[in-house]
Amino acid sequence: MLNIVVLNGGRGAASIIPALLRRDGLNVTSIVNAYDDGKSTGEIRRFFDMLGPSDIRKVQELMLPEGDDLPSSKALFEYRYPVGTSRDDVLADMRQFSDGGATIAGIAIPSPSILAAIRRFVGEFLHGLTVIEKVMGRQFSFDDCALMNCLYAGAYLALGRDIERTTRTFDRLFRLKGTVIPNSMENKWLTAMRRNGELLSCEAEIVELRSNVLIDALYLLDRPLDRAPLEQLDSDEQRYYLQRHHAAAAASPGVRLALEQADIIIYSAGTQHSSLYPTYMSQGVAEMISGNRGALKVFVTNIGADYETPTYCASDYLEGALRYLRMGDGRVYDPADLFSTVLVNDGRRKADETYVHHDSERDGDIAIPRIVADFESAQAPGKHDGDKVVSCILKLYGETMEG
């Protein structure tokens, strides 16, 4: 059994993880950060003082097993309360379910074990919400709220406010085909600054405020940033404040163990500043990757540019990863200890896609072997073909073992 660890965001490995799970003999672990603070996840975070479950939930959905329970399980993971939904109707529906009703949000749960656990978590969510709303002095909004976010909040309260234990509980409950671990157990809040000094006060702004000006630096804070006082400062003062209040998160014990025991470590493609760099900068991540001398460490560059990295070439992705991995522990790791190979796509199937350019003239800046090939999906142009990527990685691993 090969232990494979994937460092990814919520949907950044949506082709790679299913491709891995289709192979026999692979034990797949996904490591994601839980700093999402937008929309309903932000509401959950502020009310329940917890990390955001959204990306954990998205990857766990990829790992749901085939079988009779799959339709109801997928319905639970996918359901969102519509915008403008009646708060009273949602609470009444949750109460009837908690009290023994057959369905929640119209979803019937045939598995007795899943039904009992979900009923418990809904009851805990309702009890906790009643008290928390009194403390906060305002009501929780269910607009576009993912049902599973509410279940995660209830489980988090029921399981001693331990996000890793909560995540593993859902793993066992739904008998997932792989494992998902949050990068850290510390409830941090993500902020950033662009190169022009523009402040991005939360993760949601990093994701949603589109600009051709690159993000210069990421920071983790112990509490949500109050934007108004910082707007009284100039950009240099804001940067100083963020630098001095940056509090790096420590990698969780589960993350450290997974990286230590990994046979293959995959740096997945995805949005860099919101999904990947916050994980790389966790204290202990680079240390464990570097210390695992026997693992194959494969970095997968993005196929297409996005609004976070609109001008990045292939080498920029690698350089950014190296910067934030070193930042976590404040050590200058040798790139060869963190990366074995870089996979760069040269497929060009989509006419309107802004493809990431392989700037081969800069390959020597970080002297890691590149494999430049067609890793693009024929069925979904602009996205990776997970089977192509996985086949390449497993072939590399076999060659490494033979060598």
C-alpha cells in the first residue's frame, strides 16, 4: 500500500484525487487549509468561532464511496439553502428532524448510523445557535448556506471543538475512500496585500476582488481584521502592522504524520494564495517534506492563469511555492529537498483559454527536473486529466524505486 499525500484546495485536485482513488493499493490523504471566510462559511466561522469546513467538505465529497447510500450522502454534501429562504422554515425543519423526523431539507437518510449521527449534530447545532445568537445579539443567516456547514458546526461543538477530530468523524461516518486533514487546528484568519499596497482584509477578498495587480504577501492573524482602523494608516504602516501581527499556524499532528509516512507527495494545481500557500506556510510542513528523504515529491503547475496569478509562468508557480514553504519555518530549504519533479502542461485544446507558459529559459533558476507533456483533459479542456497526471507520477515512482 502506497501512502500518497496531496496538498490541495477545495476543487484544485478535483481530477487528481478521483484518479488516485480509482487505483488499487493507494492510501490517499488530502491536506487542505480551512481559512475560507466568505458567504455562509464566514457566517459559520464568526458564529461558532471555528475554522471553515467548506474546502474540507468539497474534498470529502470527492471521496464518497459507491453504494446504496451514495445518493443521500451526495444530497447532504451538495444541498444549500436558497437565498431568501425562510429562517423560521429552516429551523422548524431542523427541529422536526432532530426530534425524530424522517427527512432534513427533504433528504431521507437510509443508513441508520449516518441518520443517528446527523440527528445528533443537528440537535447540537440548534442548541449552540440559540445560545450563540443571544451572545452575539444577531441572528444567523441561512442564505445560500451549505447544509453540511451546519452539520460540521454541530459536530464541532459535540466533539470538543476539535476540527481534526470533527473531520475524521465525518470520514469514518461516510466511510470515505480517502482521508482529508485540515492543515492546522489553529483558528487563524487570512489577509493579504497587493504589490500596489492594496489591503485585502480577508480570504473572501483574496478570492473575489479580481485584479491584474499581483498579491505580494499573505498574513495569518489570530482574529478577523477590522478594516476601518487600518484605513487610517498608509500602506507602509498597514504592511508593518500585518507583519508584526502575523502568527503562523502550526501544522496539525495528523499533517505531520501523514507527510512523514508519505511515499509520494503531490503539490496539486489550484488557486495559489487562497488555497495552497496558506498550507505551505504552516510551521512544520516544509520540515516534514524535507525530512522525508524517501518520498517522491511532484509539483503540478496550473494549466490556465487565474485572477490570483494572471501573469504567472510555470516557473512562477514553483518559485511561489518555495517562498511560502521556506516562510513557514523561516529556513532556507534546498529546493531539491522539497521537490523531485515538476509537471508542466503543453496541451492547447481550448482557443479562449489563457494557458500558463512554460518559460524554459528560467528552468535553471530552480534546478528541478521538468516533465513537459500534454496533461490536459480532452473532455474538459483547460483542466488537468487526472489519469494522465497520476499515471505519470506512478511511473516516476516506479522508476525511482528501480533506480
